[in-house]
Amino acid sequence: MKENVFRENQRDYHNPKSLRISIVSIAKVKVGNLSRGGKARTLEAKQADDHDTEWTSVMTPFGILITLTDQLSIYMGQSALTSDL
């Protein structure tokens, strides 16, 4: 498979009608009233639950980079994400 990707990548490298993107998926993040080690991006950390045992969801941040313009978009997903995007 890698050989096919490399071949197509080389063939379309200079094609102006070809959109080149790079996608990266980052580690999952638990969402909820969690302590995060007492750290916050505000002046004071918000009051959290006693123990970080319950969270409302798990989100996976991922970015899509348009390599021609260096435009980066960051999204959050909840579906099953793999490294083979």
C-alpha cells in the first residue's frame, strides 16, 4: 500500500488540481468536571469533582493541514478514529 501511495503522491505533486492535505489525530481527551491536576487557563482553577472517575464524553482532537497554503483546521471527533485516516 505504501508503494501505491508514494507513486500517486509523486504523480500528482505538481498537479494544480490536486489538493494535498495532511491529517493527524492526537490522543483522546476526557471531557467532564475533571481536576486536570489543579491547572486551568483562567486565573483560578474551577471546582472539580472529588475524583476524576466520571466524565461525560471522550473527544479526539485532530488537525487537517492544507500543505499548499499552510492552513490548519482543528476539529474534535467522538467516533472511532484510527491512524489510517
